[in-house]
Amino acid sequence: MKLPTIALAGSLLTVVLIAGAAFGTRGELWNFATGFQLLALGLCIGLFVLMVVVGTLISAKHRAQRPTSMIAFVIVIAALALPIQGLIQASKVPTIHDISTDLADPPQFVAAAQLRTATENPVSHAGEPVAALQRESYPDIVPSYLPVGPEAAFERALAAARAMDWEITANDLQAGHIEAVDTSFWFGFKDDVVIRIRADGPVSRIDVRSKSRVGSNDLGVNAQRIRDYKAKLKG
């Protein structure tokens, strides 16, 4: 079998491994650790295939099979785009997975504590080390204020959460407490969100906390989720 043909087969294997890692994890065929191992294997094979393809494209020996090499090149580049983008994003953000608009008194998870397993990240906040990283990396993650009373603020907060297409797992008007789950598309990762509504003089203060169930680096997803929610809350 000629080298460009082998490269084409390798590019297709890369697609199978990377897509399978994501959707197999989402479909609960295996846990996220296995999914990441398959993703890493696909990434390694894909990078090797990419080197082989580039070699065949510049080699006079394989000139007749350049169309095959070009097909392999396009496939492997498409397959590697998302994981490489993820690696780049991971290098730009702090290694934390718990973001809160109130770092002195983070909103507490209640429903999420019943939903998380012993192998997943605990619902407790890690304290000042994580808070310091958040302050440095995400200084814009601060409370929101609405010029209405707590009951009206609660209704707006709940409506905004529903508009985010989250799964609402708890809502208690008297306690000013809302919880929800957001599920990612590719791997089906579940992140928990808690919203706290309190009176603050003539206005209401809205605090939001978003925490990943698995992993140590959230790629900045939790902070962006809070930003998107705050924008939805403002209407």
C-alpha cells in the first residue's frame, strides 16, 4: 500500500477517534477520562498523519498520488482543528473550574450536591487560592443589580435561566435560590449553576456561580457562561 493511501486511512482513523471520544463520552459509553485518552490518541495519530501528508505533497516520488494526499490533508486538518483549539484555549486561562460573582460568600449548591457522584468535583469552593486566580483572570465577573424587589428579581432571574436553555433543578422563591445544569454539546459535560437573589437596600443583588463536575481546567467556559447569563438578565 502506497504512503498517501496509508495517510488517507490514518486521517479517517483520526476522525473516528476524535469524534468517537466526544460522542462516546456524551452517550455514557465510557467516562470522561477514557474519552480524553481516545482524544489524545487521535491527536497523536493526526499529527503524525499530517507530517506524512506534508512529506508526500512535497515529494516528487508521490506526485501521481497528490490528490489522495490532499484529501488526507483536508480531513486531518478538519479533525485536528477543535482539539488543537481547545489546547490553545487551555493555555490562555487559569486551571480552575469554579467561578463565582461573590468570592467572599459564594452561593451554595444544594441540588447539585445530590446530583454529583463521589468521583466528580465536590460542590465546595476551594477558597482563597482559586479566588485569587479568578480575581486576576476574570475581574469582570461581579454581581448584578436589578432596580426591583427580591420577588420581581427572582422571576427575572428564573426567566433568564430558562432562556439559557439550562435544565432547572431547583427554584425556591422564599430562599431566593435557583439551580440549573448546562450540558456541553461535544462531550456532554455537565456544569452546575446556582443563582442567589438577595435584597440590597432598594435594589436586588444577583450572584451567580458556575462549576464543572469534572476536570480541572474549564477552558474559560464557566466565566463565559456567567457573562452570557448576566447579559440575558439585563434583557
